[in-house]
Amino acid sequence: MLDIKLIRESPDLVRDNLRRRADDSKMQLLEELIQKDQQWRKSLERTNALKAERNTLSKQIAETKKSGDDASELMARSAQIPKDIATFDSETQALKTRVDEILMSLPNLLHESVPVGADDTANQVVRIWGKPREIDFELKSHGSIAESLGLADFDRAARISGAGFYYLKGDLALLDMALVNYAVNFLVERKYTLIEPPFMMRRSAYEGVTDLGDFEQVMYKIDGEDLYLIATAEHPMAAMFMDEIIDVDTLPLKFVGFSPCFRREIGAHGVDTKGIYRVHQFNKVEQFIFCNSDDSWTLFEELQGNTEAMFQALGLPYRVVNVCTSDIGTLAAKKYDIEVWFPRQGKFGEVTSCSNDTDYQARRLNIRCGKHGSDNKSVPHTLNNTAIATSRAMVAILENYQNADGTVTVPEVLRPYMGGKAVLSRP
């Protein structure tokens, strides 16, 4: 969340940020926050003044009694003060609760390079890599290819789990694991520490890492428990140091996490309704970094470069887009998406997202950093980027590497993770 000191000292900066986002409802909340914060500070001052008066009266009463004078008026006032404090404490706490609620809902400050736009058509193409392959035969959908090769079963999955689920079989299941192992090994070799996080989180931790609207739209809640299935490994990795102070000398901390991901909302389908592009459950390898503010934009480019290097090694044509103000979400100051070319759909589609959340996410989680023994503490920056979301990567491979005979060529970089297999074919 934003620093309340920033809002007090530079409210126009926050107003300008909300204007760029074209978010009138948040603008109203900001004005309410400014008012409630002023009221909270005045109420807190009154409470503190009463507590100081109580302490002074205690001394005066003792001195008055010691001198033999009448202390009844002082004692009457002393008896009233706790009641006044209780009244102001209640008011102060209510105001503080509302201030914190609004702070949690106000979005991060956007980087100056973020394009302004009403929808994703305003996303700016940063660069394009690779050239789509020329295909002179009729393209099959990825779902059709997987079924024809006996490598996926969507109908049985739908019967037992509903729409948006699937069985992967044989070589396609191996391809899924190959993508995971390739991405993990790639990043471990670059000195990222492998994390296998909890697959469920409590709400108090989850509120620090995601848009609050996700609880109703995206998250699966465990019935009867204060637990939610994670939507990405980013979330438990971000919360790993909640309410802690990180030794600044250990920064940057670079992690690569692997987990299944669970999401209620899967969006609209494109030309193909059967498949693994939009699903409720998928595997993903995620990059995450805690760092100093001075290093975060350099590391943002590092995270992006890692993922681009992997997709280049996979031989999948892609473009990088700078995500616009209406599409960027609450937490990120800047976001790059990689969109891979999907020949069956005839368009680019999102496969990864790289975000610099600056100090916004860490402040929500009450994470600080500093030197041991020093009172000088700061809030670290957090960054995240998809390495590989296996379901969409597999769709891209099935579409871009399909052959006229219905088989699929395995990208060369993945073959060592599949026992040397070069082609997906029917068993």
C-alpha cells in the first residue's frame, strides 16, 4: 500500500496518479482518506493529551494529599479521565480502521513510462522476437492435437471436475514436467533459490499480496477454514517475510518457486473451447525478488530478460508489451507481458507477466529491511515474473510445432528432460 506520509506530504501526486488511471471511485476514497487521517490524528492527540493529564493529576493528587489539602476536585477529574479516554480511544480506533481500509484499496503509483489507455488495445509493443513459421497445411487446435495423439482427456475431466479441467497423459504430461524442470534449472543456474511454497494461505497474509477483489472473483476458499488455494507461487513467496525485518546486507533475495495454481475465474475462450489455455488449475514456475529501491528497475529488466531467454530457447515467436493503466492492476508500478504467437488463433496471446510492485506489496505485508542493530529501517521493493506457465506454453508448442501428419516436434531444449524424445506421436 502507499505510504501515508506520502499522501500527507504530496496528495497531488496521488491525485495525478488516479487521474492517469481514470479511477473516479478511488479519487473519492482518497479525499475521504485525507479527511479521516486528519480526524484520526486530532483524535489521537486528544487521547494522548488526556493520558498526559491523567499522569499529571496522579502526581498532583499525591502531592496535595501529602500537604494535607483538599484533593476532591482533582480526584473527581481524575475519575472522569478514563471515561473520556475510552470514548476517544473508540473514536480513534474506528478512524484508524477506516484509514487502513482505504490505504489497502488505493493503487500503487505508476511508473512514468506506463501508457495511458482504457483497455488492452492501448498496451504498447516494446519489441518483437522471432518470425512466425509458414505453415502450408490446415492447422488443428491444440486440444484436437492432444486428443488425437491420446495425450489428453478433456471429456472425462469435465465429468468428474467440470469445465476448465483436464487429464494430461503420457508424453504431454512429460512435456509439462519438462517445462517445469527446464525453467527451474535455468534459474537455479542463475543463482535463484528454489522454493516449493505452501499451496494454501490465510486471508491475513493473502490480503497483502493481491487485489482485494480477487477474493470474490479468483480465489478458491477452503470451506470452514481460514485458508485459500494459491493463484500463483508469487503470493506465498511474497508473504514469506511478513512482519519481519530482512537484513539489508542479504539483498537482493532471488527466488524461483514452483506450484500448481488455482483460479475460479478463467475468462472467455477464443476460437477453441476445448483445451488447456483457460483452465482452473495449472502448473507454473515463478520468479520473485526482494531488493533495495536503488536496484529494483535493473532487476525488473533482469527478470524480464530471464523469461525472454527461455522463450527464445523454446523457439516461440513473441512480443513484449508495456501494459497500460487500465490493465495493470492495483499492485504494479509497471508491468511487461510476453505474448506468444498462436498460429491457430492467428494472434498473440499473453503467457507471462513481469511486475515491479516497488514498496507497495512489502508495505502491505509489513516487511522492512535494515542493518542489524540499527534503528534505520526501510521498505524493500518486490518484483515478480512468470518463468513458465506450463499450460499456455504447451498450447504454444502444440500450435507452433505441429506437423502435417498430426505429430508435434519437441523443442530441442526440452528433449533432455524427455529422455531424448524429439516428436510427440500416438503411442
